[in-house]
Amino acid sequence: MRFTLACVTAAALCWWTPASCASREPFPLGYSMAGSGTILQQQGISGREAFTPACAYADSFRYGISLAGVDYFDPMDNMESSHLAQVAVGGMYSLRGFTAKAYVSHFDALRVYFEQEGQLSVGASCIPFVNPSVELCGYRAGLYQGSDPAQTRADVGVSAMVPFRYAAVSLTCCHIPVKNAAIAGYDTPLTLRAGVHTTVNALGSQGILCEAASDGSWRFRVSIGEEFWLLRKLGLSAAFTTNPVIVSFGVILAWRGAAVSAGFVDHPVLGWSKGLAIDWAGK
Amino acid sequence: MCCAQAKKQKETVAAVALILACFLAIPAVGQSDSALSVTELFPRAQSDCPEWFEVTNASGAPLDLKNWKYGHADDTCLISSSDYVLPAGGIAVLTKDRTLFSAKYPAVSLVLQPARWKAMDNYHDTLFFWDSSGALRENVGWDYRWFDSWTNQSLARVSLAKSALVKEAWVVASRPSPGQPNAEATWRATGAELDIGPIPFTPNNDGRDDYLSIRISLPAAASAVVSVYGFDGRKYLDLPQPPSSQYLWNGSLSSGGPAPVGPFFVVAEITGNGTRQVLRKKGVLWR
């Protein structure tokens, strides 16, 4: 029954998505950075962090906050500021099987260009077999100087988590355009993702995430990840992603509802990205 | 007495003239010793273009190529049996077939076809140049193993300071320039450099900052692959080969669509002399 329902949900999402494009970010933000989003557990740090869809959460914590920062790729020496950096802050609130998550982020490129993003995700874990959620996103981007006006756009996404005993299936269709920008190249790319994420087992936690995207031609990405807890409070995670090939790894320190995770991602040409995330949840 | 004075004056004038002639002649001879340089070669003839090489008079005085010879020690060809004066700084092209060459490059005026042509080897060869007195004035060499991407382009000389027998003196020309100064010589440097601008660049056809200028300078005998990457880590496009000193990017992807706004990366992978170097620059695209 559950399998049938999962298949129906997947088929519905695929039908809903006539085309898809990739998100422009090379890897996820926050705790999920080190595992490239492959480690996703409804009762875990990934489930309660504010940057994942609300359907990914089904735990006893009532609320939580998340902070994350990423410094993208190696510094390159042509500008006064050579950094591409993003910071994000978000929160989670859950009540009687319903969860709401929200976050805002600010991205800065060379002190020349900025992008701001806000997302609200509302989901339910009280529905049998399938936990759905809806994401509403708004974006704003522009140059710090000059007369060109900042551009805005908006999109929605739908996600579902189908939990089984040893693993869960995730399905995401995001960046369905609601409001397009007035300029070319700042569009709302559609993305379709499907993943299988194990629960904690003797070998840790594993996950595989597939993404189909189209920027005129189809592009596929596959990520495989592993998370292993050396000690009760110390974990390691790593992931491998194709197209482009990136390797990521990270360290997690967790204590009760709090977690600090550091992630590192290596692109063979553009170099290393460094990220730090702090999550805290309370009851 | 008058005759004696006149004779003495004539002797004095003759002596002064001789001294002046010596002073003037010494630098002229010295300049002509290293005056002629081969600055571009095209040994790989095509159906529409014969073999040719370019010579430059790098001296400050005219140079007469009459009775100059080139070739090997046991096989020489007369460049010109009559007066053929190359002006100071002048560039002439010697070719196997003047008619075919001029059809390909009609703008080149100083073209000379020797009575007999010494064929140039497509892969490796050495040519010697002797002046009218038989003194060796120039020798050049090339070897296909010096270059990674030599197909049917010409070889351009990038340094007159280096011997023309070593690979550091030559590069594969991005486009042939017979009869013209070599473009490569102006941008080849001792160290590799990459510069891009403007930042941000705005390819929105408003006539302002619509193109990104990508400027690269390379050491001689080095080659480069220049690519543009997006913020998502994907390669947007590879810029044309062989490398040029400057590219203009209009903000389009290799598929023809517009590149996303936001940060991007220009990456030059430089190889040569058994080494590999990667230069990277960040930019911002906005429309």
C-alpha cells in the first residue's frame, strides 16, 4: 500500500513537472552541505534544520533555529573582495503534526552583486504514509551600485517524504515559477529531485539523490552520501556528486538538540568551499 | 702654390670623407650582420596556400637581398639575383608560388618568389641564410614536438632575443599574418597573466559593458585553454583555440542561450615546458 502510494505520488510529481532546471547553487546550505543533501532523516538534524522542506520533519522538538554560512570556492585575486559568500538564518515550528519552516539568506559576490532569498515551507507529518509540504520562495537580486533596478521573482515547490522502516523516499519539485524576472538569465529554473535516505544503521546513514534539470538540454546529477557517527556526539559525513564532479565532507558535533557542523566541498577547477552551520531545537 | 693648395684641400676633403665613410659604414655593416630575421613560417602548404616564410629587416638601414641565399649547406637557393631592397623595418614574404600566395593574401605587397624553392619540411627542419658575401646571417629551426596543437597554422616568432632554433622563440599563430608584425609577439610575456573586465559586465545590448574582455598573456611555447564556468560549477563554454591575446564574451552559453546572471569564473589552463598552471578570475554578470 505504501509503495503504491509512493509510486502514485512520484508519478503525480513527474506529471506536474513538464520540464525542470537546476538550482544555481552548486550544493545545499547548512548541515546538508557536507552530505550534498543525501542524508535526510525525519528524526535528525537534517529533518529539523530550516533549510530542508517541512515534510522532512517528524520529531518531538517543538521549535528550532538554524544559522549557516558558506564561503564559495577559492579566493581569486582580481577584486578588492575576492569572496562569494552566503549567510542564512531560519527557524522551525511544529505543532500537532504540522510543521512550518522559514529562512532568509543573503548572498554577496565580490561586494558587487547580491541575491536575497526567503522561503516558507509548510508541511504535515500527520497524514498516513506520505508527508507532503509546500514551499513558497521569493528572490531578489541586483547590483550594489548603479542605476539598474533590483529584480525579483517568486516560485513554489512541492515535496513529499515517504517513510519506510529502514529508509525514506523523498520527492521534490521546486522552482515552479510564479513570478518571473524582467531580465534574461535571472529565471526560475525548475528542478526535480528524488532520493532514498536510510535510517541510522550499523554502517551509519546512507543516501542517494538524483536530480534532473534542463537548461535547454537535459542534465542529470547524482549524489551519494554517507554519515557515520564515531561517537555519540561526533559524526563524519561525506558525499560525491556528479556533473559537475564535487567531493564534500564534514564534521558534526551534536549535543541534545544542538548541533554544529562544518562542511567542505571541493570542485576540481574552482577549488574549496567552506561552510559552517549551527542548529538548535527545543521542546 | 694655388695648385699645391688645391691639391692639399682635395687630399684633406678626401681624408675627411674617408673617415666619415668609415664611421658611417661601421654601424651599417654591424646592423646588417643581424639585420635579417625570419619572423614567421608556413611550412604546411594547403591547396590554396603555398609554403612561405616571412623575413624582417630589423636594422635601421635598407638591406639589399641581392645574391642572398637560403637553404641547407648542401642545397642552397638564391633569394634574388637582382637588387631587392628591403627598407628599414620592412617585412617581406618569400614563397614558392607568388600567384597563389597573392590570391590568398592580396594585401601583402612585398612578396618574392625565388627562382628555385627549397621545400620546407612539415615536421622539423632547419634553414640557413647567407648574405651576398657568403657569411651566415640567420638560421631558424622548428620541430612539431614543440607544440601541442599545431595542425596547419603558421609559426610566429615571439622573440628576436632568443635563438630561432629553440622552441621558446616560436608559437603556433592564432591566425597567419604574413607581411604584418606578429600579433603574438605583442602579448607573449615571461609569465602567464589573465585579466577580465569590466566587473560587472552587462550584456543587455545597451552599448555599455556589453562584452567581457578576457585578456591573456603567455610565455612563448605555452598554450592555453580558456573556459568560462558558472556559479553552479558547470562549464559554460570553451573559448576558441588556439589562444588569442584577447577574447570578447557576449554572455551566451555554448548552447546559444543567455548565461545566468550572477557570479561566473574565467579559467585558463596553461601548459608548456612540462608544467601546468591554472589561472582563475571571478566576474559578475548582470543584465
